[in-house]
Amino acid sequence: MKIAVVGSGYVGLVASACFAELGHEVICVDNDPEKLAALVRGETPIHEQYLPELLARHRGQRLKFSASLPEAVRASSVVFVAVGTPPRETGDADLSYVEAVAREIAQSLNGYKVVVEKSTVPVYTSEWIRRVMQLTGAKAADFDVVSNPEFLREGTAVSDFLYPDRIVIGADSERAAQILQEIYAPLTKGTYYARSAGVIPEPPGAKIPAQLILTSAKSAELIKHASNAFLALKISFINAVANVCEAVDADVEQVALGIGTDSRIGKRFLRAGIGYGGSCFPKDVAAFRSVARECGYDFPMLQEIIRVNDEQRKRFLKKVRTALWTLRGKRLAVLGLAYKGGTDDIRESPALDIIRSLLSEQCSVVAYDPAATERAQQVITGDITYAEDPYQAAVGADALLILTDWEGFAALDLARIKSLLRYPIVIDGRNLYSRETMQKEGLLYVSVGRATVELESSRASALAKE
Ligand SMILES: NC(=O)c1ccc[n+]([C@@H]2O[C@H](COP(=O)([O-])OP(=O)(O)OC[C@H]3O[C@@H](n4cnc5c(N)ncnc54)[C@H](O)[C@@H]3O)[C@@H](O)[C@H]2O)c1
């Protein structure tokens, strides 16, 4: 299949590389000349596991990059739109990039095309795209609009794309639905997984072959918004439970295990912490609320998800204040800038939000992140420096703050950290350590939804052992 993908961001670039991996001819288009030049030079502009390998394998062969949307449209039978849909001040999605692309596609038609919404968009967008294209002069018979929402997670985007829980195709035309099914056939029929060599490794728990869900375009649009809202709800729910745990001296990790082992609920997304961030959940929950309201249904539960999430960052700051007594002039080691581990994405990162608040309280910050430092440097100003590793960040700091759940942050040499810190305080916004471990190390340990490990108790337990 000949495919054009418009947008070479986290979704567009991964989709392009994966479609090429599935055997399709792909032209990936972007209107950012710098990004495009980097891609053509052979660079990988985002941090994603397996993406460099896939780009190296297919670049210049089945995968080409272009600045010309019209040329890409003319050379393809299917056009995936994967441009940004950022939030507007009002909370609803800014669809102006999608509209601009729809107009350009309409002007470039040279035969029947399927236009696919890959970006996350509110219900009715497929109808708006159709309308805009017709207003621009496209004939109704020359195109169909399909919704094919993307569920990949940054950090594991390639694996998620190639081993998805499900593939949703929302099409109101049989012809378009057929074409989309052909594109994904290597995954839904399983031929990709049966290849003898070069297959991207199967992640644990993968469902093979991928399940296909055929729906109307509107249902598919709603599936994406409702999925993200539900995941955000799970996070805010466990964070609210964590707050009750703190009030009664219970342990949210134990509670989450007890809840999550119920197969109707599931363990995933029940990790208490400083809340969700990223380019999707915050904007999609707000957009879903907005679109529901526009359609005549108030959905206050969505507002509550957002409120709990915002509150979680404030509660964390209060913990830092409580642990350190005064903040002004304190030097803080911060582990994590990205909104979650495994990515360099800092959009709506709770870590950056917290760092900004600390800087505004006249703390100095020494931050470390394995992938997101360069991006953070471009947006954070003030008394912040960047370390080469967690240990360098800890030198002389009044406390160590863990703000991102990078795997490496859960495996620190704690004795070394303790020897480098000025005060032996670790404030963990991601619950990466057990209280017992921190107690054994003699650290004052503050986490989320669990009692603080005080220095006294570690001394008391040392005495008890003697
Ligand atoms: N990032 C994720 O994890 C994720 C997951 C699922 C869905 N989504 C959705 O996918 C969409 C894209 O997200 P992203 O994170 O990839 O965004 P992104 O900002 O990383 O990438 C968007 C790209 O589109 C390009 N672009 C914008 N207008 C263009 C135009 N007219 N012509 C060509 N290129 C153009 C931009 O230059 C940019 O490279 C959003 O709607 C998002 O909600 C994102």
C-alpha cells in the first residue's frame, strides 16, 4: 500500500516507520524544515526504543521524507493525518492544523483517497474534515474519511504500534474500511509476527494477532477520548485514595495491590504519585469535557479528574516544604524532567511544574534526566543547573526529589546517595522505593500515600537490632 503520513512527531514518525516495517511504501511529510532535515540526515529526533533501528532499516527504501504534502498525497492512496491537536485556552482541541491539512489534501486529489484521522480529535471531526474538503472543491466520490485513533505510549511507542491491544477502524464506507484492514493485515492476521528475522521483540503480555475493532467514525473518535479519560480517571482515583491513606496511616501500595488484583479492575494505572502529564491526558480530558458539554451533556466527573491531578502536584510541594522546613536558599537535587520515564517529552510534565514552583520559592535546583535535559533547558529559566548523573545531582543537596519514573531511578546506590546529600532526605513523587529499603538505608523518606520514614524510626530499628 502507498501511504502518506502528515506530521513526523511522536505519532507520525513512529507510524511511518512501523508502516514501512509492515511492508508499505511510506512518505512522511512535515512542514518543520529543521525536523525534516534532521530526518533526512539520518537522525532520530525523538527518544523512542527501536525507532533508530526501524528508521535505519527503511529510510531511503520504503520510507521517504518530504516537505511537499501535495506530492505525497498524489503518490499515495491513503493519507494519515498525525499533526498536533493542542489545547486551546478554553480546553477544547485546536483543530486548525487538521483543517489546514484537510484543505491541502483536497487541493491535491488525483483520484480516490482515504483520509485517516490518526491525531486525537473530538467526535464529529471526520464530518468537519469531509465538509472542509468538499468546500475546498473535492468531490464526495473522490475520498472517504476514516478515524483510526492511536493508542501508543511514548517510551514504548514502536512496540505498542506493532503489538497493539486493539486496532480501531472507524469507517462509514465499506471501501475505506477494506483499505484500512489491508494496511493492518500483517498485524491482525499475524503474518508480521511469523517472520523469520528482524521482528521487533514481542513485549510481555502482547496479544497476537492484534484484535481489530470496526466501528463508525464517531464511535472511533469517542473511543480515543473515552479511553484516555478513563486512564486519567484511574490515576486520579488512586491518587485520591493515596490522600486518604496518608490521613489514616495506611499504605497506598498495599491498597492498590488489593484493588488491582481484581481482574475487573486491573493493576495498571493504579500507581499513586504526582499525577499524570504529557501531551495527551491533560489535553484529551479537557477536550472530552468540552466536546461533551457542546453536545449537551455536562460531564463533571472529568473536571474532578483534572482537579485531583492538579492538587497532587500542590500536595507534593507541601511535602517538600514540610520535610525541609524552609525552602528559600535550599539546594535540591531533582531526578526527572520528562513527564514519565522512557521518553524525552516534557510537555505538561509535572516535574517541570514542580521545579518552576521550587525556583519561584528561591530554591536552587540541580536536575538530572537521562533523555529530556536538552528540551528542558530550552523552557526553564532560573537557578537551575543540570547534572550528568543522579550522583552528581545529589552532591551537597539538601534533599533528593524523584519526579519521573525512569527505571534507573529505582535502582540507585542509596548508600552513595546518602553520603553525597547534605541532609539524608529523599522525597519520592513516584513511589519507586519501599519504605523498608529506605528505613534500612537510614534515609528520611517521604512518598505518596504512605507514612513518612522518619530518621528516628531508622535509629530505633538499628537500636532494636543491636
Ligand atoms: N504523543 C503521543 O503519545 C500520542 C499518542 C496517541 C495520540 N496522539 C495524538 O496524535 C497527534 C500528534 O501527536 P504528536 O505527539 O505526534 O505531536 P507532535 O507535536 O510531536 O507532532 C506533530 C507534527 O506535525 C507537524 N505538522 C503540523 N502541521 C503540519 C502541516 N500542516 N503539515 C505537515 N506537518 C505538520 C509538526 O511539525 C510536528 O512535527 C495529537 O493529536 C495527539 O493527541 C499522541
